[in-house]
Amino acid sequence: MSEGLVLASKWDAADDVVRFLWLVTSRHLPEWVRHPLIAIGLTLLVHEGLQWLRTRFGESDEGNRPVQEIDSSVR
């Protein structure tokens, strides 16, 4: 293969995503297929949004760490 050959670009992937979204939201699919796909997509979108908000506003891991207690006597 040639060094400068590009098989796919990020715009091709974006175009595929837009086509998939149009297919899901259009009336070409039966409802029993379309509705679960929309629900799964919205669930993933909300999950990613919540993950982004957690990292954006700095919910720290410090409160979730277990406290290690040392049972040694102090002299």
C-alpha cells in the first residue's frame, strides 16, 4: 500500500452517523425497530452527558475512597 493512501476520513464516519440517524428518525423502519433504536441512542446520549458533567464540575474520587484504618498501638 502507498504511504499517502487514506482509506477513510473522519468526514466519512460523520456522514455515516448522519445517515444512520436519518434512517432511525425517518419513517422507513417499522416502529418496533425504530423506537428501541431511538431509546438506546437517547440513553447513551444522556449517559455520556452525565459523565461529561461529572468530569467537568470535578466530582472528586476522594470521597469514594475507603479509609484504611491501622490497628497499631502508638508508643
